[in-house]
Amino acid sequence: MALEIGSLAPDFDLPNQFGEHVVLSDFRGVRPVALVFFPLAFSSTCTSELCTLRDNIEMFADHRVELIGISVDSKATLRSFAEVNGYDFTLLADFWPHGAVSKEYGVFLEKKGFANRATFVIDVDGRIRASVITEPGLARDVTEYREALDRIAPAHV
């Protein structure tokens, strides 16, 4: 069961696509974060979804929200995925222990071995303020991101 709105977001330390460690709690008191769990790099729906985020990156910037993608792929796979598709946001490898962060957020699909499509918008205090979760195989709609971001911080234009 996915974490509920109002819950404290579990902290984690994961490597990004460049091997640098990213700690969620480092954003507390600094800026909100949108964690975008996705099943697998290079799959058609995940590629399409992340390309949509890339093409709408200004909505995160306008709300001063850090966009972070997370999958069970290795950091090397994520680096290639980001380079091929021109993603200039952080991708984190929930590779080992396999899916540990996805499990903490309640979105790991045990029978499939990867995370469901789930987004958690976390406020500056580390609390989950909005979520967008779809059924397996269904893409998230960009308007759902806008609505979730509007719940956390007004746009700064």
C-alpha cells in the first residue's frame, strides 16, 4: 500500500546516474521534491512519460520543486537513458538492495520486480502533500502533475 498524504517521506541515500549520492533529507528546509517512481528505463511508456516531464520541466522550476526520477535500473543504465533522451534532471538507482526505496514508499511490485508508476510530491518539511499513482501499464497525465504541484507551492513566474 502506497504511503498516504501527510506521511513523513522515508529518507534514503541513492546513487544518481553519475554515481553521486543523493539524500532526500538534504532537501528539507531547502525545497520541495517530486519523486517520480517508474518501472524501467527504455521501456516505451516510461520513456514517453519522462520525455513529457523533460518537455514540461518549467512547471517544476516555476514551483521551485526538485524533480527526481527513481527506478530499479543501475546507475549506468540510467545515465545512458538520460543521455539518449536529453533528461537534465536527476535519476536515482534503487538497484541494490533491489527496490528497497520503492518498497518503503509502498509502490514496489513484488511479482514484477520493479516499482509501479507513482509520484510523491514532498514539501519542504519532508511530508507527502500529493501523489499521482496509476494502475500498472497506465501513464500518468501531465495535468495531474500540475494539480499536485499546485497543492504544494504556488508557481513563481
